[in-house]
Amino acid sequence: MEKINNEYYVSLELAKLLKKAGFDWETEYAYVDELFCPMRSFSSNFNSWGIKIHEFVSAPTLDVAQRWLREVKNIRLFVEGGNEYYVVESYIRYKNCWCPTGICHNGLEYERFNTYEEALEAGIKKHLKSF
């Protein structure tokens, strides 16, 4: 996970899962040959130094990835928590209601995370691995 100007961007692993699931929204940053860089630093298949790009993966912020999951895949994630830990709850849209998926916890116990961003990234990953 990368942080720039108080914005958290998805990790390379999550960026690849998003691409596989069909994420095609325009982003300001990308992973190019596993290097996190601004989109303006390269064009088409070559970066600003004229070196051929072997792999290009869009890197949205966690908020944009969460919105895409909700708007395109009909999956809504909620991160709750406080001083000690954070947990993720997930819901899938079915007809006119949001139904709990149960994918973010085992039985009654939720997986716990130290930060909001870690919880959000983990929740997005768990859903994308099913696509």
C-alpha cells in the first residue's frame, strides 16, 4: 500500500486483482514493472526514459477501489473500529436490499486489523479473489 498526500493507494497485489476483475477506471498512478509511479511519467508502452514497459497495472486509491466494487460489482464494504482494532463487514446487493455476505469473518469472529486502511484493503482482496 502506498501513501501520497494523505491518500492510500492499493498494493501491487490488489492492483493485479482489480485488473483481473475488470477494473478499468482512469487513475493518477500505476504500477509499471512493479514500480509505483504517476501516470504522467510514461506514455503508451514506453516510460519517460524510453524504456519499454513490460507490465502496467492501474493503482487507484483504496476509496476508488471501494467505490468501484460497490458501483460495478454490487459489493459494499464497511470498516468499523476504534482505538484497538478495525473489522470489515461486507454486503452484496440482491434485488432492492443489501445482504450480509459473511466473507469477511469466520463464524462470529471478525478478522482484526491495526488500521482502517489495512482492513479496507483486506476486505477488497477477499472479494476480488472470488472473481
